[in-house]
Amino acid sequence: MRSRNLWNGGIVLLLIVLLGLLLQFLLATLRIRELAHSPETGAPGGKPPKQIVLIGQVEDNPFWRTIERGAREAAASYGMNFDYRGPLRINPQEQIRLLEKALAARPDAVLVQGINSAEHRALIDRAAGEGIPVIAVDADEPGSRRLAYIGTDNRKAGETMGELVARQTGGRGRIGVLIGTQAYSQQLRLEGFQTVAARYPGLQIAGVRSTEPSRLQAAQQAEELLSAHPDIGYIVGFSALDGLGALNAAERTRPQGGLGIFAFDDLAETKEAILGCRITATLVQQPYRMGYDAVTLLRDYWEGRMPASEHFTAAEVYTRDTDAAEQAGRASGGGACP
């Protein structure tokens, strides 16, 4: 009798163990199915991270690479995914194609450069209609349904350049002007400059040339301006490579000097030329801030804060004296140029 009780107890214990193992197996199976069907984590609340695409004017360009770096670092800090694309060389139609391709992949937002194109505006409007916010960076796309513009106040930058040239020249002289492209941002800079120049009867704009923007083209266009107008005393460039191209032209056509060059942006070589008294000054934009702040605007928008239509980043004059103030004590900085 006792042995039968032991036998029955053993069977009961075995059944309990088997049921426990079966329960663990069922729980593990349910957990695997839950993980297999759950969305990718990486954002607060288990939501998939936001996908942001930046389409630049030119993929491998120092200015756009700096915008990319700012946007990428902001995206990383907010737990977002980021992708950067751009044409190999300036090609507005390729920018349009890249935007169309990006929208087909259904990102959460797109950052673009405005190119003043009806086709481009139509794509931005389509994105807005599909719930994909678009922010214009560096150059606006007026008339579109873009969420916001962030970048330089380009008309004001042109006015600042005009005031700088007027001060440096005493309001007198013949000027050659280089613009990178016919883009809206470049046109605004040119218009702002022309507005200020018109206030000084002694300042005359001898010609305006487009450089596409390439240092080689800038040098060629500057050389043609100097050849056609030997009395030009100053050249103003409104894109990053224009000042350096003008410097190359001056070194070939006026090796004894006598040409004042005003540049745009702060490429290392431009700053070195300013320290060496070969370029008078440059107007420095804030491309890193453009990229970083554009992503921050998207973060705010997704959190329920509607951004203002325009956000202007600073553009400041950089001269040899500016460098001296920033790098006090550096042997190469400071002092007036001869």
C-alpha cells in the first residue's frame, strides 16, 4: 500500500514538472511572436526613429558638408535616422529627381535647398499634402508649402556686403560681381548689394558674371571682367569659391596687386588669403547652425510646436582685424594691410 502511494506521488510530481515546462515553453513562444511583430525600437515609447533626408546642392562641397554635419549631429542627439544626398555637380534637375526619389521612400521629413522651380515647389506641396514636412535650408522656396526656411537673410547679406565695400572704397570705384548661380539666394544677395551701391554715385557695377559655382569658372569670369573693364578696382563674390577664383585671376592679370577682393564664406584658404592681405574681407555664414537648427525645428514640430516661417542665421564680416581679435597674440594676425 505504501509503495502504491509513493508511485502515485511520483506520477503527480512528474506531471507538475511537465506542466511547468510546457507553460514556460508557451510563454517563450508568445514572447518570440511579440518581438517578431513589434515595431523597431530606438525612439521614446518604442516608436521607430524618425527618418530625415537632406538633399544638398552639391554632394561633396565644403559648405554642404558642414550643413550635413550639423543636421547629422542633431539627428543623432534626438534619436533620429539621417541620410544625406546631392548631385555630383550643380544640377537643379538632379535635385528635383532626388527629392522625388526621397518622397517615394516615405521619409518623415526632408530638408532641401530652394531652387526657385515650379516643379520643385509642386513636389514640396505634394510632400506637405502627404504629411511629410519639408524645410528649406540655405535658400528658400517661396510660394511652396514648405514648413519653414532656415538660413542666411540673403538680401540683408547683400546689403552688408554693399556697406562693407562702400566703407573700404570710400564710396568710389568700379566693381565686378561674381554670383555662383541664378539661384534665388544668389539673386537676393545681388539685389541687396545693388540697393546699397545705388546710394553711392561714385560706386559703379561694371558687370555681373555667373560662376556655377566653380573656382575655375570664377577665375575665368573674373579674368574676362578685368580684361573687358581694366578700370575695375574691386571684385565681389557671392559664393564660397568666387573670392578664391578672383584671386587666381588677379595673380595672373595684376601681379603687382591693386585689386580689392571681397569673398563669401570662410574656407580655410580664403581666411589664409585675408591674413596674407590678398583678400580684403569675407562674409561668413553659419552652415553648421543651419543643419543643426533645421533638425531641431522638426523635433519641435513633432512635439507640437509650430515653427515660424523664417529662421535667419547670422552672417558676419571677417577681416584681418577680426582674426586678430579672435586669435590674440598669434604672430600672423592683426595689423592693417599695406
